[in-house]
Amino acid sequence: MHCYDCFKEGTETSALAVCVDCGAAVCDRHLHSDPEPVRRSMSVGQVWSSSDSRRMICLVCHDVLQQNQKG
């Protein structure tokens, strides 16, 4: 699979991940990785894990989310 954003730029780069929001394949240049809490019942009353997982998101979706959080 190839990076969608690189394809739009006229190049062909292998994708490393798929954006969790829009589903586009992205390379390391167009990828943003955020920590995300793991929601899992560990014991009675505890829903969040003490460790974070990763949330892979393309730069387009990341920029839109950042704009929405500011305004």
C-alpha cells in the first residue's frame, strides 16, 4: 500500500499506517502518532489502563482536530 498524500504530490512512498479517522494510508512524513489511554476493565471500578497505546492519524486529520480544539 502507498501513502495517499505522497500520491497526491506525485510520488510513490510505502505506507506505514492507516489513519484512524479518515482511513488514508500514510507514510512516516505524513503521520502523527499520539498516545491514547487504553480503556479496559482492569478491576472493579478501574476502567483505564496505566499504560497508553498509540493513535495513528494523518497530518490532515491532526490539523483539523487541532483547529477544532482551539476554536
